[in-house]
Amino acid sequence: MATKTTINLDDETEAALDELVGVDGTKTLAIKRSLLAQVVRRRRNQALLEFITEQEATTGPIDPAHLAWADDVLDRQGAPR
């Protein structure tokens, strides 16, 4: 069943939507695809956190030196945190 939702966008969000429309073609498609992509990202992040918790429960905490190395790699790649 389809539903309608009305949202008010501030200038920054409207500009972001306009950018996505350039890729997806319409506001409706841009919003739908972005919403679904965000859900996938959040589920993946949650699964990763759960995996890390399970690993640490069986093998102990992650070595701080390894975490520092991983942070360095992410920083060099410009990955957001």
C-alpha cells in the first residue's frame, strides 16, 4: 500500500535533494533511493558493531596498536568517522 508524507526541507536539504535529482531524475526517485540506501548503511553498520562485539567476547579486546594502525589507514584514505 502506498502512503504519502509531506516534509518541509531547509535550504541545505533542498540543495542536497536537487543534487540527487540530477542523478536519479525525479525527487520521488531520489528520496526513495536515498532512504533505502540509508537503511542499508545503518543495517551494515549495526551488523559490523555486533560482529566486533562477538569477536571481542571470544578473542578479547582489539589491540590498541591495531586500532591506531587502522585509524592511520582511514585517515590517509580520507574516510569520514
